[in-house]
Amino acid sequence: AKSPNRRKLLLVLADGAPYDRATAQHHGRDWMEAHLHQTVRAVEAAGIELWALGATDALGRFYRRHQVVAREALLGEALFQTLSQALLSPRRGQATPERER
């Protein structure tokens, strides 16, 4: 039996907005962004708390909970801060604005 207290978290590490030259040439850049939005909605609808950590402000267009890392050297620290924030935040649906971006 599943424990009612069990949480599912997914932390995405990203280099920025979704863009791959070959896929964009085949489907168009808008397709890639639409696919990411659709995937994010599906993950959240499945009850999984989604967090993102990445290199650009573009993350905010796709992920409600995200943190931008300004320099590669800060990635480790940002990863632990984001994990701490995720684990210490209220359960899904109860997040406070201070803990989400």
C-alpha cells in the first residue's frame, strides 16, 4: 500500500530554454516550447512536485519553481539550496509565494 505521506519530487537541471537545432529545423522552435509546457503540465498533474535549476531566466517561462545559477562555480551550492527548499516546502498545493518563483 502507498504511504499517504510520500512525496514525489523531480529536479530538472537545464541549460536554458529548450532548443535543439535539428529538432527545431524539423518541427519548428515553437513545437519544442509547446512540448515542454505540455510535459510540465503532465508531470504536475501526476502529483509530482517539479523544480528546475538552470542557467538563464528563461526557466521562469516553463517552471513555476526554479532557480537561476549565475555562474557554473555556484551550481553545487544552488543544487543543495534548491533541494532544501523543495524538501522543506509545504506539500503540493500548499506552497507559499516566498518559496516559489
